[in-house]
Amino acid sequence: MMAIAAIAYNTFLESIRKLELVLFLVLGSTLIGAICYLATNEQAIGLINKFMGEQQFVNVDSPGGILIINEPSLLATLSHLKASGMFFNEVFTLIIAFALTLFMIPHEISTGAILYILPKPVQRYQYILGKFFGVFAIISICWLLMGLELFTFFSIMQEEVDKYLLTAIFLLPLKYAIFIAMMIALTTRIPPIAAGIFSLIFFLGGHVSAKLQDLFMDPALALEGFMRYAAMFTYYIIPHLYPVFSGTIMDENENILETWTQVCGWALYAFLYISILLVIAIISFRRKSL
């Protein structure tokens, strides 16, 4: 455990010194801050309402039939802004995870730095786990900094806690743990660029897992023959990330994580998926010649 903690700590320190980390974190926080500002600007909200196709209606009880903004329209706009803020959080967290993980292990192998680490009392599995936990720690912090900025603002503004937003903030880091574990597993065996492209396809594909299920379950859409089995195979091997996409979890009509049982169930699924990827990474790295 001490070796894993030491490698994780060193990886964490190396990550926070990287310029791209600071750049994307500042840019993401600035965009989320801009969204918070828009939520307080009446003119901006009016423009967003118009863009969203929300219509004002005549309050027949008011003198002269004065046009007023209906409350559901305002709530819809604020909900849209929150979802947009979480989307930016997801985009920049993904970019940071990609930038920190893609060349992490390949660089240490190519420069020979890894030869100064492994001869110490450090096993290869400890090296992999330490790298994973180090990157996951910095990614979680970046995600929470941006997420809590959004959560704090809207909680104060609306004078209530948005349970969907709070669930997303503390649950979605597990999604990026899957991405990090996947990239670590692939970069131990294949070139970094190929590993990055494949990881992105696999990760983004996980957000449409529900659509894949429809292809072999829904009688109206079900494929036949080889295509049906291909869709079924893809559905079961890709991570099921549809329940924890910000656009889904923030929408009361689409959110399928309504109870603590469902939330904990997906968290357990994420832990199992991460564990499988890390086992694959460890086995692959143990067989790799350095």
C-alpha cells in the first residue's frame, strides 16, 4: 500500500505542475462562471427563452392583457443553463483526463524513467494502481471544483438544493475513472495515439448504450442476424454511461437514477468495470518487456 500511495502522490504532484491542466481548468471554470452570470441577467434569459422557442403568454387576469414571462419558461431556462454548465464540466474534465493519461506511462517507458522506479521495491501492479489513483485524484478535484462552482451558485440563487445536480457532481467522477483505467490498459500495449482514439470511441459510445439496447430489444427497431448479435455484443462490452450523462441525469424526464438503490447500483457497476480494466492493465503490463 505504501508503494501505491507513493506513486499516486508523485503522479499527483507531476500532474498539477502541467500547464495544460491549469489552462483547461481555468478555461472551464471561466465558462461555468459565464453561465452563472447569464442566469442573473434578465436580458440574457430573454434571449435564451427566444432561442429555446419558449413563448410568453397573455395573462388574461391582468389589465389590458399584459404579456408576462411564465414561470415554467424561467425554470426551463435555468435548467438548460445548469445542464450546459455540467456539459462544459464534462468536456473539460474529459480533455484534462485525456491530456494527463495519454502519454503518462509511454513517456516513462520511452525515456527510461520507469527503470528507476521498478527496480525499487515496487511491483508492476503497484505501479499501475499508483498511476491510476494519482490521475483519478487530480481529475476528481478538477471536476469537483467546476461542479461545486455551479452547484453553489444555483443553490443560492434558487434557495434550494438541486438533488439531480448534486448527484451528478459526486457520481460522474466514476465515469472518468473508467476512461482513465481504459487508457492505462491500452497505452501499456499499443501506441498512445491509437490508444487515445480507441478509448475516446469506447467512452463516447458508452453514452449511447441505451440506443444499442433498443436495436436488439425493441421489436420495432430490432435488427436481424449478424447485426443484431453485433449490437448485443457491443452493448455488453462498452461501459453503460447513458444514466450518468449530464444531459440525462439533469433531466427529470430522462433520469433513471431516481433512488439511492439505483444510484448505488450504477456506482457498483462502475467499480466492477474499473476493476476489470485495471486487472487487464496489470496483466498486460506484467507481460510487457521494458
